[in-house]
Amino acid sequence: MKKRIAILGSTGSIGTNTLDVLSAFDSGFEVVALSCESNFGLLARQARRFRPKCVCIGDGVRDLSLKRSLPSGVRIVSGCEGLREIASRGDVDILVLAISGMAALPPLVEAVRTGKRIALANKEALVSAGPLIVKLAGKNGAEIIPVDSEHSAIFQCIEGKRKFLSRIILTASGGPLLDISSKKFDSLARRDILKHPKWKMGEKITIDSATMMNKGLEIIEAQHLFDVTEDRIEVLIHPEAIIHSMVEFLDGAILAQLALPDMRLPIQYALTYPVRRGGRAAVTDLSKIGKLSFREPDIRKFPCLELARAAARAGGTCPAVLCAADEEAVSAYLDGRIKFSGIPKVVGRVIARHKNIKREGLSLGDILRAGEWAKEEARAICCH
Ligand code: NDP
Ligand code: MG
């Protein structure tokens, strides 16, 4: 039986890598739905190649030529409702969630409600609403398989041994600013900060890698995926980005997953799990790499790491506020409204103003409202 796949965010970095992974398999998978926010030219090309039944476009797309460039009979849906419709379709076995930012939260909720396998690349949704997602997934038999390379590594290392887990060692390449003095951050051009030394990714996550908010969000992501408290998740700088993360067991043994940095490997594993197949991911030659090095992160230089740890400990609506404030601050930086050093400042100020709502059973509405509030606060701070 073919596995039926929907890819939300198919025009992005993870989305296009997912389609590349699928191209390597001549059978076994069928693409049912694709989506973009505004890049409908690429979406139409993907639709002609993969023949989905349905595509979703952003609400802002008004160009009717899309319809003409799609194969006939393809259903077109739009906006948040369209994403939710795809996420809840009965003819989808695996939902690849590759939208960036908190816009992924409503479709993620739909996918867990309808008991699907979710190949989860997006991190902001799980960070914002971890307890709600985990609870709904458990209740409805949904399976969340991480695509984020660190979490895929952890998932692969703890398979069958989860109850003996003592500590997670989350590796970080350190991003483009690892060896640059923080005094120079604001004088760097945006295009240089957008040049990640190891990964080619979308703009939001690349800026998050530069501030190390990405690693902070990954701490919270790991908390929910693997049911561990923040104090048992260590961050370790590993500039070569060959070890994608490690786990330590009760007896002190450490297991790691290694490979060249290539997202096609964790994407493929989330699609084929528990089976492993040959595919398109690059072959790793350790003798060419020579050495692997490690160091501690500099938390004074990268304050976002500590902001995220504090949000992880606080729980409640705090992680959603962290995510939303960061999303707004990154967008303000990319638009030239604030300096690079303003990103952690904006996030810190929004969190300081937030009255955390912490109770059992926070609803999706509570979380979305906290996120909207945080975005408005961050926008106001960015204007002054
Ligand atoms: P990209 O920016 O490359 O792609 C984002 C995708 O989502 C595009 O298809 C985009 O459409 C669509 N999109 C953007 N905003 C919205 C919105 N508001 N509503 C609906 N669709 C939207 O991002 P990445 O592929 O790099 O990252 C996607 C997610 O995966 C992020 O959460 C990131 O943190 C996570 N991730 C990414 C990794 C990577 O290697 N890239 C690694 C680990 C995690 P359009 O093209 O039309 O703008
Ligand atoms: Mg990652």
C-alpha cells in the first residue's frame, strides 16, 4: 500500500528537500496535497510533477493564473482554513509540517486530532503548545516523528531504550556568529548573517541560528518530544555539525547519531520509520572530516539561550510568548526596523511584560491569544 503524503510548506527548504527525497523512491509514496504562502509559481511546478489532489495557497494570493497553471481537477484551498482542511483529510497518512513560524499550530492541532503520523519539521508550534499537542496526540494515537536534525538524532538514539535516558546533549553548530565578537554584530550585513556555515535553510530559522534562539527553541521542543525537564538538556557547541545530538543513559553510556549535514536524512527517516532505505542523503566519510570538536556555549554573547531556558522552566503561555515575540523581532530585523542586537532585547522586554497563564488544560485559544498579544507588544517595541 502506498503511503499518502501531504506537505505543508512544500515550497520552502524542508518542503523542497522532502520532494527530493520522494523523487528517489519510484513507488511507495503518493503526494496528496502541497502548500505555499505566496510562491505559487513553484507550487504549480510541483503540482505538475507530483499530481496532488489539493493545494493550499496563502490568503494574500489573488493571481488567478494559478488555476490555469495547475493540472485540471486540483482542488485549491486557502489560508489557515485550507491548511486545517488538508491536515485533517482522511486520505493523508503522513503530514509533513514544513511551514515556518506559529502559523503551523492550527494544522498541527488538526493532524494530531485526526491521529496521523506527523513528520514534524516546524518547531514553533510544538514549542508554543507542547502539553496540548502531546496530550491530543496520546489521546488520538497520532505519531509525531521529529524532522529537526537534533531531535531526529535523539529519536534514533533512544529507540527502545527511552526509560533509561538520563540526559540529552543537544549539539549546535554555533551558527554564523560563533567566532565573531558581539560588538561587531550590528555592523554586519544581513546577507552575511543569513549565510549559515553548515545548513541552507529559510530566513527565519537562519536568523534564529545566528541569535541561538533556534537552540533555545530546540530545548523546549526536546522537553515535549522526549518528556524530559529542561535541566536534563545540555547544549554543546560542535562546529563541524557531524554529530546531530547525543543521549546519555543511566549507566553513563553516550550514544550519538552522525552524518554530514543534510536534511534529507532526517526527513526520509520520518517518512520510512521504522524502516531504513537507501536514498539521496550524502555519504559521510569521517576520514575526510578528520576531527570533531566541542565547546560550551557563550550564554552572555547569546542571551536568547537563557531566555528560552527561562520560558521552558516557566511553562504555561510563556513559551508561546517567547516564540511569537521572536517571530516578530526577526521579521523586524529582516525588514530593517531593528538592529540585530535588538532581537533578544525585544523578546526579553515582551516576556518581562507578560503575565504567565499557567494552568492545566490551556486551550488552543489561550495559546493563540498569548501569541497575538506578544506579537503586538513586540511590534510596538520595534516602533520606538
Ligand atoms: P522556509 O522559509 O524555507 O519555508 C517555509 C515554507 O512555509 C514555505 O513553503 C512558505 O511558503 C510557507 N509559509 C511561510 N509562512 C507561512 C504562513 N504564514 N502560512 C502558511 N505557509 C507559510 O522555511 P524552512 O523550510 O527552512 O523551515 C520550515 C520549518 O522547519 C521551520 O519551522 C524551521 O524552524 C523548521 N526547520 C527547518 C530546517 C531546515 O533545514 N530548513 C531544519 C530544522 C527545522 P512560500 O514559499 O510561499 O513563502
Ligand atoms: Mg535543528
